[in-house]
Amino acid sequence: MDDATALRSAGLRVTAARLAILDSVRAGSHQDAERIARGVRSRVGHASTQAVYDGLHALSRAGLLRRIEPAGSPARYEVRVGDNHHHLVCRRCGEVADVDCTLGEIPCLEPSSDRGFVIDEAEVVFWGVCPRCQEEGASPDERG
């Protein structure tokens, strides 16, 4: 399904800014809002930072984007939605990469007690040092 159809199906108006946001997120890897805003501006000209934040919020709420928030990092966005994948995060440079679900069925992990919650998702973040930082000799506790 193309982006315009996806927006309409989610009950959202099709706007140049929303299309540019989806395109910008798709073009990068787990980008933050500032980087996405630069991509949007390169596609449609002027777009305020607030308009980009509003668009990211609406697209995330509609399920067209996924917002992730690795500790110590600004929120990041991705177009991979609808599955329960997890993330690898480099402690040195902050690179984020997708990793498929660990073991089992959604929500992938079962807690020892659900404490009455109806669980529909598990969020797992694996931390380490990416290959590029390893080549540069970085140890896990060094921050870039």
C-alpha cells in the first residue's frame, strides 16, 4: 500500500508534510525528530520543527510509525510497525539496529507475574558496541 493510501486508511489527511515525514523516516535508520525535520525540509521546503513533531506524533498514534526511546537518547522513529521486533543499541555511538523477536510468540517474553495487566507487547533493548566502534577499538563503557 502506498503512503497516501496508508494515511487515508488510518483516518489521516494526506499532506505533503506527512508524506515527507514517512519518506524521511523510511530513508534513514532510527532517526530522531531533528534529523527527520531536515529530511522533510529538503523534500518540501519550509516546515517548522513543531509541525514535524506534530506529524510524527499523529503518524505514531495512527500506527504508521513506531517511536522508540533508547535510554540516554532522544526518541527515534521507524516505519517497521506491526511486529514485535527489538533493537540493538551501540553504547559508543548510539547506532540502533533492528533485531527480530527473541524466542516464543508475541509478546516474546513472559513475565513471572502479569500483576493483572493484559500484556500485548514486550520491548527488549540489547546494548553493546557496534562493529564500526569495535574496529575503532572502543570499549562498551566509552561514550562518543
